Amino acid sequence: MRNGKAPGREDGFTYLGLIIFVTVIGLVGAATLKVDALLRRAAAEEELLDIGAAFGEALRTYAEATPKGQPPQPPSLQELLKDPRFPGVRRHLRKIFVDPLTGKAEWGVVWANPGDRRGVLAVYSLSKATPLKVANFDKRFSGFENKKYVSDWKFVATGQALMQGEILAQGKPQMPGQPSLFQDPSAGTPPQQPSLFPERDATPPAPAEQAPGADAPPEKEEKEGEPAAQNREAAPAT
């Protein structure tokens, strides 16, 4: 017995405090790693948007340089690096970028002619990660809000419309009622949007069937003792 205290009691408290301290340090370290991973992921998404903007600008300049009568979309991404339609070297894109989310220089392409895979309409990441960024996009990225996957961010030529999954296909706007280029066929028919003028657009009800003769005006009841008009004879002239 030391100083009137049971041996080992102070050592027990010291050991318990050490366990608590190590636990707290571990939790703080794990939280720090998680925050760091989220920050790096957010930075990768911002880099992806910058790369997508470069693809969009390259598609735009390629389309503007297209001679009359030729398709405005490049046959593949390689034609953006060196435009074969002109003599010499004419570049719309300096290189095929590495996707910051997948780490590969591989990209998904929306084709104008899916059968033979020719005509680049849009470029997108092959990552199936859920995006951290779901709002407050630049106006160049219209329609990117609240997407389920990063691969749903379709980068089209700068200035082309990308609203509700529709883009300008081959220079012609997609007509209402046509299936979207990015619409899942298994999703079925989208719900009809409510009318802005319900009273004007409401379908008038069908007229109710009426019994035969119901439209005829009621005959005037004859007073008792008064001869019917059709049986009256004209009075002789005097």
C-alpha cells in the first residue's frame, strides 16, 4: 500500500484515460480522412466540368468550320485533334483529356448515327459515381441539376440546347413528342405537364342525349271554351 491507496488504482485510471484518448484521436483522424476525400472528389468534379466545357467548345468550332453540305459533327473525337477537312494542321482540341474521376482517357459518346457509331453529338464521363454537385451549375451546363450519376452530364457543343435531356440533333431542334436522345425507353411515357390555362384547354363535356321532341317549344295551352287557332274561319267581309 502506497500513500494509503490501493496498489494499481492509479495505473487503472491512467490506462482507461489512454484508451479514451486513442479512441478520440482515431475518430478525429477518420473524420479528417473523410473530409479530405470529399474535398478531392469535389475538386475532381469541377475539373470534369472544365474538361467538358473544352469538349463543348471543340464541338462548336468544328461545327462552325464545317463546309456547306457536310455533317457538322465530327466522325469521332480524333477529328477534333486534327481536322482532316482542311490542308495543314487545324486543331479544335489539343488532346483527349484524362477523366479525373476514372483516371482514364476514355469517354462515352452520344452518336448522331448510333448504328455505325459516327457523328459525335455529346461527350460524357464513364463514371457511375453519384455526383456531389447537384445545383448551382454554370449556364453552359443547363440540365445538369439533380442528376443521379456523373455519367448523366452530357457535354454538347457550346451554345446547343440541353434541356430536359434534349439536344439539337444534326442542327435541327427535337420536335415535341419525339423520344429524347437520353431518355430511357423502359421509363415509359413521361407524365403530362399540367396546363397553364386549365379553363381554356379543358375538353368541353359531350352534350347529354335528349328525348325525341325535347327541343320543340311547348305548345301554348288553350283556354277552356276557346276554339283552336287552326280551326278558326276568317270572318266574311261586309
